[in-house]
Amino acid sequence: MRSLPVFTARRLLARRPLAQRLLARPLTWGPGLCAVLLWALAQTPAAQPEARAVPRPAATVDGKGLRALFGSENRVIPTREREVALTFNAAWNDAGLDSILEELTRSRAPATFFLTGDFADRHPAVVRKIAAAGHGLGNHSFSHPRFKDLTRAGRQHEVAAADRALRAAGAGRTVTPFFRFPYSQTSPAHIREVNALGFADIEYTADTNGWKGTAGGMTVDRAVDRALRALRPGAVLQMHVGASHGRTEVIDARALPRILKVLTTRGYRVIDLRTLLTP
């Protein structure tokens, strides 16, 4: 009986997990068994170094949930149950964020926040606050341009740069593989581009239009009414956490408690969009 040669053991250890398990045991191998082991390992190509993966958003559990959302605007959740999803965009400021998060916590309602990369760069503490509250974070482009005015490379940059900004700000595992087009201006070709980058397009069934503020003719009553008129199984509601043009009045933050109360009264429950990733 003789021991497996040291140089052979080293080569095997570098090539196969099986060899690592066998050679780690304090055994000796006869010439016959050694030859059989060497022959078996030689039949399978040596393991190649793993390719360096391109950074991607969170993956699905079985790889099917995300792909099922590809090729569509996804303005309604595919369900017959009385379920709705709450989403909030952020591109300007965070004037209404604290009250929105407090109400979501009080009502135990999940939400997905679609942030621009520029917003994440300017408000990293806000990104971390949303993440700490357990809500999902979606990609809303970096600078909120009209995608039809960009080149293909420009559109890809907007998506990738926003993803990097969210992660750099501390979004962590709350980053979702969800993208929402600026101005909700989609096209089949642009959706395919976003899908190719690993993101599903998530738009909305109705926008409360609270972002317009009183200067734009909106009130809390009108915002609530717009949300409730859109109620249906699978509805996706869009609101905003801030106000444009330096304003601090956030109608959606004031409308949210009433919207949630009526949802409960009508037998609806708020679901987390991330559940779409695990069919």
C-alpha cells in the first residue's frame, strides 16, 4: 500500500470538490483505487474560474417570478383578490417622508419607494431610513429624463447609475429589481431594454396627483377620491414623498391615512410588490 503522491493530491484538490472531500480523510489508497480515481476525474473538464458577474438587482427565489413581469408595463397586479400595492416616487425633496413612514408603520402597510439616483445621492440618510423601515426601494432613473429623448446608451446609463446610487446610499437588500419610467412614458422597445438590464417595469393603475399641490388645483379630498376611484383587485397606487419647486406641502402625506382607512373598510389589504418575485 502506498499514499497518494503529494503532487497528485494537490492537482486533485485544485480540480474537484469530491477530491477535496476524499483527500481530506486520513486514508491511504492502493495503486488500483488511485488509478480509478485519477481516471474518473480526468473524464470531466477541470472547473473553470467563475465569470465575474455584472451587478444585478435582487434575484427571485426560483428565477420565474421576475421574468413573468418582463415584456409588460405592469400597471395592475395579476390577482383576483382584494389586494392593492402602495408606491411612492421621490425626485424632489423628502418633505412628507416622516409622516408617510409613520402612517405606514401604524397601519402595518408595506410600500415600494421609487427613487431617482440623484435623490439618493442628495439624501442618503433618507434611503437608509426607508430601508430600515423594511420597505422596498425601486429604480426611477438617475435624473428623471424623458427616455424617448435619450440614446440607447443614455437610457442604460440612467438605469445603471440609479442602481449604483441606491446601493451606495445604503439601500442594501431592500433594493428591488423594479424600474419605473420617468413620467410613466413607456414603449415596448424601452421596456425590453430595461428587462435586458434585469429590471421589470412597474408602473401604476392611478396617480393621486397629489404632487401638483394646491397651486396645481389639487386638494387632499381630490387625491383621496382619485385613489379610491381606481380601487380594484391588483390596483397599484402612485403617490409622492415630496413636493416640487421647493414647496414643502405634501398632499399625499395628508391623504394617506384616509386612503388606508377606506382600503380597510372596503376589505382590501396592502401587499408588498416583492411578493411578485416568489410565484
